[in-house]
Amino acid sequence: MNIFRLAGDMTHLLSILVLLLKIYATKSCSGISRKTQELYAIVFVARYLDLFTDFISVYNTFMKVVFIASSLAIVWCMRFHPMVRRSYDRELDTFRHYFLVGASFALALILHEKFTVQEIFWAFSIYLEAVAILPQLVLLQRSGNVDNLTGQYIFFLGAYRAFYILNWIYRYLTEPHFTRWIACVSGVVQTALYADFFYYYFISWKNNSKLKLPA
Amino acid sequence: TEQTEGHDEL
């Protein structure tokens, strides 16, 4: 564990807390893509199949449980909570996310570290996480306006990815055999998807104005 | 090159 990895995990956790706070405090999920949230739930369940077979640390196990539970809770709220579900921007959230699931799984069958069920699901989760933000970015682009909490949620998610890249650079320089092509290449792709959002986020921050994305 | 065993990242 290095400082970048810890900062990445903490901003990831923070992003989920901000999202839960938004949903809980405003009883609304407007501006949030349910499809992206469903993809994250699939990502965590698929990736943490090793929860019962490999023990790494208490920290590791705790975080895995938090990520699985929070992502399922968010999807549950958006689908079934009587007030929250009413605020869902159904007509804006039309990205065909099942294609992402299919393509990621196909890629995992071709590119994986080992040909085992767990490893294929692990690779699948890495590929799917890389593109899972797309429905969310498309929804924001369509609605144009981004409320503060939604903007911060995506900012922290992007920060989490940026810190993971620093973590890999650090590990590459300090660990003799650190070569993780699948995770690193997917991670760079994932972070690149946030570049546009970050650009407009910083502009609005600099001008102290409301975050707006161009149509 | 040798690979670190298991996936230690989240």
C-alpha cells in the first residue's frame, strides 16, 4: 500500500459517500445514470468473487464489502425507493449499456491473465469498469446542467482513477516485477474518458460558476 | 517476468 493507492481508495469511497448523501438528503437521483450504477454493481460483484477464496488484508476485505453493498444499495434506491425512483431521468438515460457488458465479457474471454472462471470475471470487471462511466457522461451531456453533488461525485470518481495511475507508476518504479498490463491499460483508458469532464469542471471552478457541459 | 500473486488492488 502506498500513499497514491490509499488516496485513490479514499476518493473512490468519498465519491460513493457523496452520491449516497445526494440521494439521501435530496431524495432524488436526478442527473445520475442508473445504467452506470448497475454497471458498477456488476463490476464489483464480478471482481470480488475472490472474497471467500483469497484473504489479502482486513482493509481489503472491508473495502470490497463496502463497494459491493453500496453499489447494490444505490441501484436498489434508484429502482425501488418510492421517492427516489420518481426523480430518475429515464428519458435521458438511454445508453445501451448491455453492449458494454457483452463487449467487456467477450474481451475478457480473449484477454486474461489465466483461463479460470475467477480470472475471466476479474478481467471482465476491469474492462467493464473502464467504460461504465459512459452512460453517466452521456446523461450529463444531454441534460447540460450538473448539480453540485453530482459534479463532485464524478470529480471524485475521476480523481480515484488518476491516483491509481500514480500508484501504478510508483509500484512500477519500486517493485521489481510489477507488470499488470490489463489493469494499467484499462485504467488509462478509463481515466482518459474523464478528461473532457475535468476540463469543464476546472473551468467552472476557476470562474466560480455553476458546472455546465456544452450540448 | 514474474507476476505478483493474486489481485491486491480494489
